[in-house]
Amino acid sequence: MKPLPPYAQLLQLAAEPDPTGGAPLFLLPPHHGVVGRPGFLHGGAIAGLCEYAAFASLRAALGESRTVMKPITVTIDYLRGGKLEPTRARAEIIRLGRRIANVEVRAWQDDEDKPIALARLNFKLDRAEA
């Protein structure tokens, strides 16, 4: 397994197997480096979790290709305060075209049906010529 990028290491992100066999889950554990206001996660840490889940899921879908993924837009909707407790995210690739990919991410804590944040990311794909 490749080492995590520096920001993912700072956030202490980890991949988890999905018990339902779906898309991989990513875990943001609670620690002092992700605290915003007392008792709550910093919005940037939540956004970082969502962005990493999107990149990792898209990389997995692209396989071994040498495609460069460049974010075009990143939109995060914060729905409720994220408490300082384990937070998970799952990305769903909505569209994977030749030049553009659209990914949606859901971040939650206790109940996946009650997300604390939703993210939409659009990527420009620069595919390496073989």
C-alpha cells in the first residue's frame, strides 16, 4: 500500500472495509489536530476527509492508468456540527468520462443516513498517452 499524502497523514485518515461490500470507507479519528471549536471537528478537517475519499475512490476506479486528476470545483455542504468522534466518509462516482469525473461524498458519524457534510467534486482528467 502506498503511503498517504502528507495532509491525509496529518489528519490520521485510514481506509476501512465496507461491511456491505460497497465503496471503501475512510475514517477520520478524533484527535487534537482536528479540533475546531471545543468538542467539535474543524470544517477543514471534514473537507479534507471528503476530498481524500473522492480522490482515493476515483484513483481506484481509474486503476493503473497514469491519469492526473485536477479538481475543477469542490463544494462542501455542512449540515450539522461534527462532534469530536470518529467520522466516516464514502465517495460515489456519479460520472466517469474521458475528460471529466463527478464525485459525491457523504460524511457521517453515528448514522450514515444523517450526514454531517455532503461534498460534490468535479475533476478534470488528464490521461497519459500510452
